[in-house]
Amino acid sequence: MLYALLNWLHEISVSPSFFRLFGYITFRSILAAVTAFFICLIVGPPFIRYLKRLHIEDIAWGYGIVQTQGKTGTPTMGGFLIFFAIGISSLFWCDLTNRYVQILFFAVIWFCILGFVDDFLKYRHKSKTGLKAKYKLIAQCMFGILLGIIYLNPVLSPVEYEFARLLYSPFLKTPVADLGLGYAIFIALTVTAISNSVNLTDGLDGLAVVPSFFVAAVYGIFAYVVGNYILADYFLFEYLPGSGEIAIFCSAIFGAGMGFLWFNSYPAQIFMGDLGSLGLGGILATIAVLIKQEFLFLIAGGIFVVEAASSLLQRYIYIPIKGRRLLFRAPLHHTFQHRGLAETKVVVRFWIVSAILALISLSALKIR
């Protein structure tokens, strides 16, 4: 929107040197991050007060020495704040005619609705349980299949079908498999896995949001590389025209995450809720698919992977099959709390690990 206006001014200006800046993805990425950050700072306080008036608040739970009674009354559904900032910033600085951007907005709408329904049911019934897990899985799989259909359709896809169906792996410059139409199933599994992994990690103040914007930063760098012909050729990536706009969207996620952390850091003034965690997971999964770096999430999003794995192992293998617990409580961060680590120490250490994993994942640019 604003990008289109500035681009028009660049074309008609007698002295277009200033407006030329807005044609650069790097410059617009910086503006997108700063815009999203300040939107959160400005909108955050009145939004928190509004949620308190509606009594849209967290419900306490406790497991042994791990207690959350002190968090009772903290407003939730903070995902609205995150995606409002991402949406407005992206509307300002992204090229809205770009097919990648259009797909990302579709993902935002889908997962925001899914997360809102989940959070609303918790609020309405004053319960920890919102939308049933099977319905969430169905909705996630449906989006994944729709994304697969769009991505593999020559008319709708931003890439050629011959390239879209190929599966790539980090550190390798050639595709590892040609999945054909089966790639749609792989996309559905990827979206479901990543979205749920972020959702499971959202259990402590600031725990999920920081690794999320680290992953967004990594994917933003990859999107910029594959969207730039010179860099894509240098790093031996397939050139994806137009994918550089994803980097601007990723910057908006980074800025919104920083802005939300302003209020979500310990002690949290607001929680993102499932609207935020499911939404962020869904968006990151969509970005991973669009730039064909699904497996990179195993490294960049390693925190989410371990958290999800600890829950799955505990719930579906150790307790029902072996008749005992693998951990005191899953996900993993609750076990660290049970061992006596303060919440802030657990969170900051997870942030540090997430930052290291993000740096390691960037090495995949060169090691090919």
C-alpha cells in the first residue's frame, strides 16, 4: 500500500533519488521491523486494558511444585497484537501484488481464525481446554493441503511446477527427491508439525516468541538470498523471482515479536494465547514451504522440535506403552522448573540455545 504509493512517487519525481530507497528490499525490511515494533508499543497498553475489561484472562494450573497461580488474571489472546502489527507493517511495506505475500496473508487469516476459535472456547467455558485437538489437526492439515494445491498449481503458484515438487535439504545443493503431487501431503505434514511445535512451546513468559523471531530472521535471510539472482547463483540456490518480499514479511514478524516481548517478558502483562502460537507456527511453516527450506526448521527451530518431541514421547510412548513418565512433565521446560530452575533462567537459557541454533542454520548458506 505505502510501498505502491512511494513507488509511484519514485516514477513521477523529478528528483527520484530518495524514493528509490523504497525499491530496495533491505531498506523496506528495516522499515517493516521498526513499524511493527512501534505499532506493538503504541497499541499494546490500550489493548491490554481492553482485554482486562472483558476479563479475557489466563486460568491458573499447578503440577507439583510447578505452579502458575501467580499468572491468574493475566490477559491472553495477545496474538491479536502480534498479527495486527505484522499485518499493518506488511500492508505498508510489502508489494501486495506479489504472489508470495498474498499466500502469507492467506496463512495469517487462516491461523488467526483457528487460534481465535481455540482461545474463545477457553474463555467462554473458563477452561484450559479449547478446541479439541482433532479439530485443530484437521484445520491445520486442510490448510497444508490447500497450500500444497496452490503451490503445485502452475496457474496459482509463484514457482514452476517442475521446481515446486522437488524436496531440498540443508547443506545440499541438489534436491533429495521429486515428490510430484505427493509434495502436497508433505506440506500438510510440515504445516501441522511446525504449527503444533510452536504451540506446545508457549508455556512460559517470552519462551515461544523469541525463538519464533529468531527463526523468522533466519528464513528472512534465506528468502532474500533466493530472491536475489546474484546471491542465489553465488550460494548455489535455485533463483526464486519475487521471493525477496518474504524477507520483508519476516522482518515484520521480527519487529512484532520484539514489540510483543516488551509486554510478554517476565512477569508477563499479556500472553499470546493459541491465537499467537498457532499463528506464528503456521506462518513460519508457510514461509519454510515457500522458500523450500522445510528441513531447515529442524535446526533453526530446534527448541520447538525438542519441546514437541518431549511431549509426544511422554504422551504417546512412555506413559501408554512403558507405563511410566520420561519427564516429570512435558514439554521439557516444565521439567527444568521442577528441578528448581527459576522461570526466567529457563527462558533465557532457551533463548540462548535458540540463538546458537539460528547461527548454525545460517551456515547452510555456505556449506552446500
